[in-house]
Amino acid sequence: MTTDVQAPAPARASARPPAPDPTDRRTRALTRAVVALCTAAITVEGFDLIVYGVAMPSMLADSHLGLDKTLAGTLGSLVYLGMLIGAVVCGPLADRLGRRRLVLASGVIFTLFTVGCAVAATPWQFGLFRLLAGIGMGGVMPSCIALAKEYAPRGRSALVATIVLAGVPVGGVLAALTAAAWGDSLGWRGLFGVGAALSTLVFVGVYALLPDSRPGAADAPAPRATPSTASVGGPGPVGGPGSGGSLASGGPTAEAKNPSPARSVLSDGRARTTVLFVVANFAVLLAWYGLNTWLTQLMREMDYPLGSALQFTLVLNLGAVIGSFAIAAVADRIGPRLVTIGSAALSSVAVVGLSLGGNTVVVLCLTALAGVGAHSSLTVLNDWVASTYPASIRATALGYVSGFGRAGAIVAPLLGGWILTASLGPTTVFYVFAGAAALSAAALLAIPSGRA
């Protein structure tokens, strides 16, 4: 009797195809919108960041500003010091207060102080505004990466990270093109003004359209244990909140089970991995931002005219944009480890080739390869970090790796200025940047496989 009643039901269910999910199209559209907005935010950050390198020849020629190469290197490093502060402070805040709020607040900060850079009357004013703008820039990047990661389709996280971080070299391309086309008429102040205007437009759109973390997503931060869930064995992973840590039975409290994100990135065996990620990020950022800060001036030192020197910065960033997508596709297939290490090694070899100079076409090709390697290792490294740590501490981990690694970006402009002032020549600067990329590859090799 029971069999007769129940048998037809599975047949009817199996004969009926599953109904299409009406939210699929909306979900895809939302994902595209989030990735596009995060990429736009990183693009204007890239413009405001890299515009200093293309504006440097004009700033050095401005007698009213009174810059020499050492002071120019010091001023160039201040934005990266600000980014370190911003990334370390804003990463944990994004995990607690929400990614969207931190993207908006950080974007407003760096836009306002980029305006300040455009109107600065003295080097110390410019340096102060550049430092404060850097704090905002450092807050935007980890929040955008973490937010885009949460909306990324399964199996496409490396591609999404590459798209978002491609905004940095895209911004560099725009800065180089703007300087090449209108640099003489705009002057260095006008170049910073263009960056501030673009940032204003983008963050108005971000305010209107960008959502926060997707509720209930698999990649969203794990729910924290509450007294009710902890006492009754509520939702949580095995061994985590709600899996036997009963308050009633005197088990660990929710706070003990859920240490702060800042402590979590260095606990449970994660300390070695976190430190090695920081070292690798330090070294690759030294190479990448060292090239973006000094490449135009280095080529001038190697007797290339200003127009050609700007072409090298343009090609460096174009190579980073185009090549990094191919690299990301490989990373999605075979994983980020080998791809990140190989990209850092490629950058090191290409920068050594740049030091030799020679035929312009050959040097441009090497410049493109240097951009592909340095930027790809940086973007896939960020995806590697995001994939290694649990979602509840992901923005904190990205903030720590990006923030403390920013010390490499801080050192890069200083090193370039010191070396050139000491008359050691542009070749020595290239060797230093190549050595940094090789150090990044070595640190990545030492990272244990598996999830932290």
C-alpha cells in the first residue's frame, strides 16, 4: 500500500525538468557590476598613484618647487607609507564594518588629498598631502579585492582578482597617455588635477551602485557564535562555534572560539605563511612600483628623449594589463603557486635585460615582459592570499600582506633617488629592482602548500 502510493511520485518528479532560477541573470549582472565598480575604483587609484612617475621630469624642472632627485625619491615614497598605514588599519575595519563603507571612506580621503597635491606650494605640503592620499589608497585596495572575491563565480577567483587589480596598470596607462598628449599644457599640477576629477566621478558611481558583502554567500564572513547558537550546537564548522563549545557545559566562550581577525592571521600555524607572503609582496612591490616611479626618468638618464621615455612607462603598464589576463587564466587552471613564482622570475630576468639598453624595439619588448611578470605575480599573489585564509579574516590577511608589504613600495622611490644621486647610474637601479623580483620568487617557493 505504501509502495503503491509513493512509487509514482519520484517518476513525476524525475520527468519534470528543474525550473530555471529567475535570480541567475540578476546574480550575474550583480557580479559584473561589483567587479566593474571595484575595478574602476582601483583604476583611479592607479592613475593617482602612477601619475607621480610620469610627472616627475616636469616636477624636477620646476624651479619654484625646488626638487632634486633625492627629495623626489623621498616624496615618492610617502604615498606608499600612507598606503601601508591605510591597508593595515582599514583591512580589519572592513571585516568588522563592511567593505562598502571602507571603499567609500577611503576613496573620499585619497580624492581630497590628491586635489591638495595639485595645489601644493612647497615640497613639504606636497609630501604631506601625498602621505594622506596614500592612507586612502591603502584602504581601497584590500576592501575591493575582498568584496570582488565574494561575488566571484566558482573557479574564476584568480581572473576576478586580475580584473580588479588590472585597474592599477590601466590607471598607469591613462596617466602616461594624459602626460604624453597634454602634459606640456597641463603641467604637473594639471596631471594631478585630472586624477582627482576622475576619482570624483568614479566614487559618485560607487556610492550610488556598489553593494556590500553578499548575505549568505559561501565566501562571506562566517557567522559569529552567539550564546544561543553556542549552547545548542548552532551552525558552524566541526570544531568551530556551535560544535560542542557549549556555554552551559562550561566550554569555551564565543570570544575564545573567535579571536580577532588581527590575531587569527598569525595563529593556528599561519604565522610562517603570513610572514613569507609579506616578504614576497614587499619584494615584488619594490620592483613594480620602483619601475613605475623611476622608469621614465631612468630612460631619460639613458639618453632617451622624453617622448620615448613616456612610451616605456606606457608599455610597462600595457604589458601588465594584457599579459596578466593570460597569466590569470593559467592560474585558474593550475593554481596560483607556480604561476606567481614563475611571474616573479620572469620579471627579474626582463629587468636585467632592461639594464643593457640597446635597440628601442627590444627594450620595449623587455619592458612589456617586466610589466607582465611583476604585475601578474602581484595580482595572482593576492588571489593566493585570498584563497588561503578563511573568509572571516580574508580582508585582514589581505590588509596585512598588502600593508606591511608596502614597505617595499616605500623603499623603491628612495633607493632610486639615492642611487642616482650617488652617480651609480640607472643600470644599478635596474639591478636592484631585478634582485627584488628574484627575492619575491624565492620567498614564494618557501610557502607551504595548502590552506592556512
